[in-house]
Amino acid sequence: MRFSWQAQDAEGKTSKGMLEAENAREVRQWLRSQGLFPQSINEKKSLSYGNPLVTKRRVKISGGELALFTRQLATLTSAALPLEESLAVIARQNSNARFATIIRDIRERVTEGHSLSHALMGYSKIFDTIYCTLVKAGEQSGLLGTVLEKLADYNEIRQQMRSKLTQALIYPVMLSSVAIIVVTILLTTVVPKVVEQFIHMKQQLPLSTRTLLAISDALRNQGPWALALVALLSTAYVFWLKKPSNRHLIHKKLMSVFPGHILICTINSARYVRTLSILQSSGVPLLDSMTIAAEGITNLEIRQRLFDAADRVRQGSGFHASLERANLFPPMMLYMIASGEKSGQLSALMERAADNQDKLLQNRIAIALALFEPALIITMACVVLFIVVSVLQPILQLNTLVS
């Protein structure tokens, strides 16, 4: 349980704070051991540290909000403002009420004497292992402000990449959705009514028209059942993926599919190397950095390969050689890592390699979208042309017979 207390010292100065204890008696004993005379002790009824309700509610913190919180905390800490005061200021300014409540709870833990990294660990859904480890490294080295600045840069880069990818996908997704809706409406409503006129005339329809009519009938009669089946299979697939071994199997299959594995390797290798660079520059040992950075990778197959690389380094292999055996990193990135390992500037060169990899990723996405958009338009044109020709052919046939 948590208790709020107020006490006076021998000089009559009043102080107050929060303390976790089994009961109020333990709080009184602790206060007396500190040379304080208790005035009031009350059990706290508000949000407790790491409250399960917060986890159950699944507080939604966007990447932008987390990046903004980190930047604000870095700025205030670098300005030599006390940590608890910085957290109080950020909580007052935060527009997300639930996130503000969490920040206030973290501040209370810091006020009680806990470290910031320990306070953040109670909300692992928001602050992941990498975040907490970097904060802890900053506290131990006395460079919390500097580390928070790097962490803010890291989060902002990730947010920018996510925003660019989202913006790039908006147009293709909208175009694909509109195309599917238009074709579905044509096949289920327009085409049957037009073709029905020729069926009543007992005219032999061309092959293309019969094919179009078969597709139209299948969509109208079997479409709802097909959608229900897809929904059922999707739900079953989601539950099947909850088992880590099944998820690992899918991730492993994705790594063998061309060209998808290139994009997956590019994204994850850039994130791993950038995280490793920040951890190294913050004073975290290399082996710990490799393990922590690997934990931030979502693809289980890539994560396993990186864990294996860390084990090889632990057994005495070189850092560059271990990463090369993982078969994940492009030659240029490996070359820069090897150069940094030899020159003693591993952190700086890894950061530069991550920047290059991010630029390469953006170029590949731009090229893929540049090819996808005209390909989709051409495909749609072919589908519409097939529908128009299938409808016009019986009309032309009829005109020929009449003339």
C-alpha cells in the first residue's frame, strides 16, 4: 500500500511525501528513523504505481506524444531544472489526461527517492526496455540531459519515418479501395441488368460476356459467404499467431520471400544499428547493448539471429564478424561497422550507417510506390475495358443480325 505522510523535523520544518509500506505503523517507524515527527499518515487511494487498470485500459500514447514528452524532459533537464519539477510542468501541459496521470505518478515515485528509470519501468507498455536502459545509463553517468536529447532524437526519427511511410501509403490505399468498390458495384448491379436484356432475347452470348456474367453471379451469390469465410480465417489466424512459435515460423517464412525480405532487413537493421549506437555512446557495455537492441526488434527470426550474434561476441568473436554471419546487414553497413571497430569510433559510424540505411529505405519505398500507382491504374483500365467489351459485344452482334 502507499501512504502520504506529513512530518516535522527537530527544527520545526514541515515536509511531506509518499511511501510504500504494509501499514501506517511501518511508515511511522521509518519517519522516526529519519529524525522526523509524524503529523499525519493517510493511505493513498489514487492511481498506484504500475496500476493494472492502466494496462487494462491500454492507454494510447502515440509515437508523437512520446517523442514530445522525451524532448520536453530533455530540454528541462538540460536547463538544470529539478527532475520532479520538470515532470510536474510536463504533466500540467499534457493534453492526454491519462498520460498526464501517468507522468504525475512517475513524479511521485521520483519524489519518494526512486530513480527515473525505475519509475518508468512500471509502464513498460509505454516506455520499452531500450528507453528505460538509456535513462538508467544517463543517470549512472551523470549525463541524463545529454542521453535524453539523444533519446528524443531517436524517437523523433522513428516518428518521422512512420509519418512519411503513412503519407506515402495514403494515396495507393485510397486508389485501391475506390477501384475495388467501383468494380464490385459494376459487377453486382450494372452488368446483370444490362446482360439480362440479351438473355431474354435468347441470344447466344459471346464467351467474354458469359465469363463476366459468371463472375457477377458468383459475387452476388457467394460474395457474402466468401467475406464471412475470410473474416473467420482472419480471426483464426490472429489467434494462431499469438503462439510465439507460430509467429516465429511466419517471420522466418517472410525472410525467405523476395523482395519482401529486403525491405524487412532494411527496416530492422537500421533500427538495430541506431539503437546500438545510442546505447554505446551512452556508456552501456557492448554485450548489454547488443542484447537490449535486439529486444527492440519485432521480427522474431531477426531477433534470434541478433541474439546469436551477441552470443558469438560473448564467446570471443569479433563484433563485425558476428554481425556478418547474421546475414542481415548490407555490405556497406558492415564495412562502416568494421571501420568503426578498428578506429575506435564505432558509435559515430554506426549512427552514420543507420542514416544511410534510412535514406536507402525511403528511396526503395518511393520507387515501389512509383511503380505501384501506374500498375494499379493500368490494371483498373484493363478490368474496365473487359467489362465494357463484354457488354458491347452482344449489342454489336445484334446490330449485325438486324442489318
